[in-house]
Amino acid sequence: MNITSKMIIETLVLLGGKKDTDDSVSFIKPSLLIKHKKAGIKYTVKRVKFNKKTKKPYVICYRYYSPNSKRKIYIKIDEKDFNKFKPVWKWI
């Protein structure tokens, strides 16, 4: 794991994530939300992982199929698409 990956993991842990044994970070609580800038769709970040070959991060996140649904839709966001999303600040 390179220095950049370590810094990303440390930052995500500070944001409430839990470091897993496979060098990924899981989010137990739905407190880290991101929003697609154009579509306005909000996603809950489930896990941040690193590609084994390229060492670049990617995000696994989900949203519910509809407001009253329990069914989730998962997406993978590669590093090249990070700029299409922005954080959603959820004040608790």
C-alpha cells in the first residue's frame, strides 16, 4: 500500500469508517452521504476499496430503490468519476 492510500484510509477512519483487514474501509452508520452533482441523487457510502493492480481507490455506495423501499441499488464509483459527486453534510 502506498502513502496516498494510507492517508486516504486514515482520513476515512476519522470520518467514521472502520478499517477492514483487506485494506478497505467500511461505514457502519449511514453518516457519509454523497450526491451526484447533475442528477441530485444521494448515495450512502458503504465501503472504500483500492484496486489491487492500480492501487487507485473506488467507492461502493447505495441508495434505496424508492422512498419506502427496503431494496437497495449499489453502484461502484471509480476515482475518475469522483468529481461528479459532492459530500452531503448531515447535521446530527
